[in-house]
Amino acid sequence: MPLSKIQTTNNQVIPNLGRRNIIINGAMQISQRIGTTATAITGGNYGIDRWGMYYDGNSYTTQQVTDAPAGLYNSMKLTVTGTTTPNYSFFGQRIEGLNVNHIGLGTANCQSFTVSFYVKSSVAGVYSISMTNGAGDLAYPVQYTINSVNTWERKSMTIPPITSGTWVKDSTNGLYLRFNMGSPSSRTADADGWRSGNFDGANGSTGGVSWATTSGATFYMTGCQIEVGSVATPFEHESSFGEQLALCQRYLYTIPPTSGQYVLNGWSHSGTVFITIIEFPLTMRATPSLAVGDISQFDVYTSGAGTANRTATGIGLNGMGPVGGGINVSCPSNLTAGFSGGVYNSNSPSYIRFDAEL
Amino acid sequence: MNIKSAKYIKNIITNVNDNIKAIIDEQEMSVPLDPANRHYVAILEWAKIDGNTIEEAD
């Protein structure tokens, strides 16, 4: 019996069972970097997991909130904090080529795909998104309209196949979804067609431009989904919080700030250097960068040594890879080479973060 | 990304360049020499600008 006849509910064939959504953290559940704090993200960096913020000239904060349409719990809230016309302004998600190869981008077998999301804004009007390739030389801009202010609305748009162009197939940027939040006309193009160039959205996105220059304006988005085909199916809830966290940890792994806990273990290499080894929960997309919240909150404790001068003064990579590797913790003195021990987050909670984002 | 400084750090075991200690967006970061790492790519672009140099390791 064909599988299509088995996958039925109330005698209806249910197509495309299994994980459909190509977007990671589309329900805005995971926020390892900023938690629930409204944060002014430096342009080119990330707020809520997997969602990069790109703007220059204007400014806004990003926040994970619990304002969401029925069936969802979290959303991403942007709040404009200035009135300057931006040089560019968008946010989006870069998707690994490995995760979109089944679409067949750039081949004769390319399929259409559909983008859907819930949105709410204090400024109604015409907005737009753009789908681009990693090279930034092909874009498909699409408009959408927010009809009513401060009201959740679901939007969807189908992107037709593209059989040409350069589309990477590896762990780099294979497909890029951008939400245009007021980029000028130099960075937009005519809607509803594959265009040559690097465009954040569609021409005529007057609502987005107005939003970007209205201090205090808000924009919420959640339930974002990209799926193969020409139909926007209901937002996929098949993956649990834990599964979404795991998907995000391929791009960002954080040892969460928790005072009063050991966070790493290892051994003293010398009187001033303690070597630790970490193994990530899953293979990261690339060898990650390391950042630490407040290094002075970490102490090294070993057997056979005194207690003074063991507060960390530096924490850095040493032989790291996508699966894990070494981390050196430097101390002023008082370690004994060869003695084992651990790194302890002492007084105030402080994170150790590994970033392999696109 | 706003990069203020960058300096190679040697692997403590092999004594060859292993990563770059950099100040990026006001935060100290340890950046691997991986061409797929976005911070490393940004540092290489930054180093192409006159006056910017990745310091040699100690």
C-alpha cells in the first residue's frame, strides 16, 4: 500500500508529514543571547536565536515577548528608538545550504516554496520581504500589506522556482530570508520576480519606511515558516522546545550563567594556565568563536594548591573545532602543573558562549 | 561588526597560531582561524583596510 494511503486522518490524505519548516526558531522560543530583555543589537549581530539584525542609520531594540497570536506563545518585538531614515534596515535568517538542498535551487528540478508568518505592527501599510542567495546577487522581493494596526495577521507568499544562479550546497548561506524594515529604494527592487542584485525587499514598501522613522513604533513577528510547495500549511508545532534548542545549538551554544556551579573541568598546564576540554551537545556549523560575559566571575579550583590568585584573567580557545576542543583559562599564579580541577562560576552569573552563526 | 583590535594567539601545545584574540563590538572574543567563521571572515576584511593589522603572537 502506498504511504500516501496510510498517512490519513478522517479519510483525508495528509501530505508532507514530518518536519516541513525550514526556518529554525520560527516561533521565537529560543533566546540564548538576550533572554527577554529589550536589547539594542549592534547592527550585523543576532538577538533571538537565528535571527540577525541588520541596520545602519536608525536604531531599534529587539525583544522576546509573550505577545503572540492564538496557537503560539512567543514573538519577536522590535521597537524603533530613533527617527533617522536608515541607510539599510532589515532582519532575517540565513539558512544553511545543507538545509535547503531538497528545494533544488538553481537546478532544473527546483520547486516553489512558500513563506508564511504572523505579524503585528503599530504602523499599517505595505511592507516586504526578500529571498536571496548567499552570494547576494539574486533576490526575489515580495510585498505584503499590514491592514490593521496592532492586530495579528497571517501573511503568506509563494516563491516560484529559480533554475539559474549560484546557490551554495554546503554549511554556508544557502538561502536568505530578509524582512525589509525600511531600507531605501537603492536596496529594493520590483516585486514578484527574481532580480539580479542584493535587495532587502520590494519597491514601494512605504509602511516599512514609515515604521523605521517613527520613534516608538513596534513590529512583532512569529510563526515563521518556509516549506516546499505552493501552500502555506498551519505553523508546524511538531518540534518540541528541546528540539528547537538543539537546532539552535548548531549555531550558538551557551554555558548559561549560573553562579555556584562548576562549568568546565581540566588540569593545570603550568602555574598560570589551566586547560579544559569541552564537547558540544552536537556538531556546530563551523568552529565557533568564544565570548565570555565577565571573566572575573570564573575561578579555577584544583587539588594541591592554595586559594589565592586563581580568578581567571583570560579565557580563550586552544585547539577548538566544530565538535569541541580546548579552552585555556589564565590565572595570575598559584596553579601546579599536572593537577586536575575545575572552573567555577563564583559570585555573579556569567556566560561562556560559542558562536558559529552564519 | 566593529573591530577594534586583533592579535594572533598560539596553541599552547603546538606553538603555532591557533586563534585571534579580538575586540569586536566592544567585546573580547577568541576567534578560530576557520574560513567558515563569520568573525574570522570579518577580521580578514578589516585587516585589508589601511592601518588595520592583525598583531603577531607573543
